[in-house]
Amino acid sequence: MSSTTTTNSLALHEIVLSIADSLNEAQETLRNVSPYDEYGRPNTLYQLPYLDFNLEVISQFETSQTGSSTGGNGIRFIPFRSTETTTKNQGVITSNISGRFVAVMPNDGLPQIALSAITKFNETNSEYAIYSIAVKAVQPNNEFVIGQRIEINFDEATSTDLNSKISVSAPVFIGAKDGYTRADDGNVYVQVKLKIADYNAGRTFVFKANSGTQFISIAISKP
């Protein structure tokens, strides 16, 4: 009986995911409608705010001899078939499952932030060129966000592509490579050491900073 329950659960899971995927595809199609028609008149644009759904789940079972030493009847669940004969002692359980998919604004409806970054050359030695990277989270009104976590990582794949498929040595972070934006200037600061041989050869080092769903790429190369 437990295996049948698992099968039914998986089937319901797939049905609900299929509804969600179809809803996303429909909204994407609506989002791609041109804002103007061929005569320059505004088109009506639509947004799906929610979708209610109701599923009717039918389970069929039959009773049979268990074959155990104590005798008696057992219950065996079977897939529902509308053409099932009535020669067996059968029963049907019908369940209704309803729910609603609700559209959620990006960033939970809060003002969407953007990231900005600047780099600063510090010094070089026999092994490394040392740079500082400052990343800031900015609101639409250009005010910076305090206490926003930002993480910075080396983007090896993009660096290799920009250097004509020539790989560069991975930079070394001095201290943490993430932090929370400061109250005084809204920045997160990290320091990186770039291999001097790659740096002097004019290679480009690309870093990617992210905060939640927001990303920004930062490129450093010898001036």
C-alpha cells in the first residue's frame, strides 16, 4: 500500500509542477508582447495576478484474500480505470485538492537594488599586484543600502574567454571575500592579490559580485 501512496504522491507532484510551468510560459508570452502595434498604437499588456486550480483525484481499491495464516480480507489499491469490470469487490475514493498560484513581485515587492563597483590599485611586489574592490548596493533613488550582504568571487570562465582562452592564476583574497555594506559609505571592501606575471602580461581578471539575485561583473587589468 505504501508504494501506491508514493506513486500517487509523485503523480500529484508532477501535475502541480506542470501547472506552474505552464503558468510561467503563459506569463512569459504575455510579457513579450510588443508594447505597440504596427500602427504605433499601444497594445493592451496583461499580467497574471493569480491562478486558482482544483484537482479531482480518484483512487480505486479492491478487497482480496490476504493468504495469511489468520485468513481474512486485505485491501489492494489499483489505478483507476473507468472501464474496470464490476466482478470484483471494489470501491472508489474521490478527493479534491485546490490551491492558488500567486504572482510575487521581485524582491518581495521591495525596491529593487542595483550593484555598482570601483577598483583601486594599491601596490605591486615581486609576486603580486594588489587591488581593492569596493561594491555598493544602491536603491532606485540612488541612496545606498546599509547591511546588505555582498559576496565577490573570481570568474575564471569569463577571465579565460577575455584572455583569448589563456587561463590566469586564480587571485588570492586577502581576508574575507564577502561582507555587509557599511553605514558610512554603503560599500563592501575586499582586497585581492593578482599574480604579477599574468598582470604584467596584460591579462584581465574578472570578478563577479552578487547580492541575492543581483550580479555585477568587475574587470581588472594593468593600465
